[in-house]
Amino acid sequence: MQQALDRAGIAWEMAVNADNTRSIEAAVSADLAVHASVETSIPPYLEPIRHGGALPDLPATRVNLYLASGPRHEAVAALADMIRAAFRGAAAPQAAA
């Protein structure tokens, strides 16, 4: 995000520098900062800024999901499918009853 703002010639200031997202989300919730997030993982207590093109487009983000090697359990595979679907913004597959 910082590089995209720099390339667009938009001045910015680091408001929060934290190792965890909760600290960042607290600053954003208090209207002390803005931050970039994967669109499908915005918490319900935050809302996207409708900037009308005033902010630069951000590069695509890739998220890796690693599963332990060894026997595959059906529950682990189902959870992995749900996580993948959530990041794609798709409806999560329903677990078998």
C-alpha cells in the first residue's frame, strides 16, 4: 500500500505500527487511521472507504494455506475448503451432516 501511495504521489503518514491486526483495527475503528485489507476479510465493525478512484489500485494479494503432511482427515479437508471459499468471497461449501 505504501508503495502504491508513493507512486500515486499521495502523501501519507504511518499512524500505527503493530505486529497484530487487533491493534491496527482498534486505531481504524477509532477513526485514527485507515488500512488496506483483503476485501473478503473486512471485520463487520469496519467499513470500506468509498474513495471514487481517489486512492490507487493495490496489487493482487495471495494467501497461502498450508496443511500438515500425513493422513488427511475429512474434517481438516472440509475446513480448508471453507477457508479457501471465504477468501475467494464465495459461499462456503456445506459440511456433510
